[in-house]
Amino acid sequence: MNDLLEAARDVQRFCDGQGWRSCIIGGLAVLRWGEPRVTRDVDITLLTGFGAEESFAAKLLEKYPARIADAKTFAQKNRVLLLHTPEGVGIDISLGALPFEERVVRNSTDYLYSPGLSIRTCSAEDLVVMKLFASRPLDIVDARGVVLRHGGRLNWGYIDEQLIPLVEVKGDPEILVTLAGLKRL
């Protein structure tokens, strides 16, 4: 786990050193806000906007090896750059441009995972929104864990405000049924 946390800190420092805005999402954010679970890679949202993705990807590929052939083309098509550290830790960099992604990064805060190892992660509310939007079985479990730990302190109005428009675009109203169930926990 320490290799994963150190990889996250390294990627974040690299992004900060470039003057880029980013934060950790995914499994490492779940460790902060939800029920502890095993995670194997570092997930990060990096604000690139639309049109500048290639320059961000090029700089990242100078520092970190690609996990797949033609990673830059894949990133431009799917908005995710798949890298790994020299030690083999996977890094999934979401190329953010949407207003929601900007809010995720703006709302992020530092968290001390262990002495001397602080990483900036998304908020609990933004993590719930992202997990419910993805709606894979593990994502629902992760969102439930956040609610069980922080439900009374979560800003449900913010979650609704962010998630409902995303659900409308995705066209999956079942997500809102899941959200309603989580609110009853």
C-alpha cells in the first residue's frame, strides 16, 4: 500500500510542479472517506480542458511509461491516460474538462495518510457522485461505505445538484434510485 501512496504523491507533485490542477480520486479517496479496501492503482483527475490534452499527455509520457500501445491516442479518444511508475504501479489519469470536474479539483483537500505522506483527494460528496455515476458494483459498495461513515455530515443538496444533471446526460435513472436508497442509510 505504501508504494501506491508514494506513487500518488509523486504524480501529484509532478502535476503541481507543472502548475496543473489535479486531485486523487478512486480507491485512494475511498480509503480516506469510505470503507477500507484493496486498490491497485492511482486514479487522478487532471484538469486539461478541451483541446490541450495532447500537450498534457506528452509531458506525462516523458515522466511515466505508458501501460498500453499508443496511449496518447487512447487518451484523446477516451479522456484517460494509462501510465505506470517505473516500479509498476498503475496510474489512471482522467483528463478533466467538465464543470463538475473543475469543482472536484477545487473542492479537494489534503489528507495525511501516514506521517509525512499527505495527498490531495476529492471531497466525500464528489466521491459519492463519481461512484454513483460509474455505478459498477464496486462503485456502489464504495459509495455506500462513504455514506455509512459520513452520511450525517454529507451535503446531500450538493450531491443532488451535481449528480442529477450527469444522470440526465447518461440516461440511467436507476442511479437516482440507488441514491435514494443511500440517503435512507
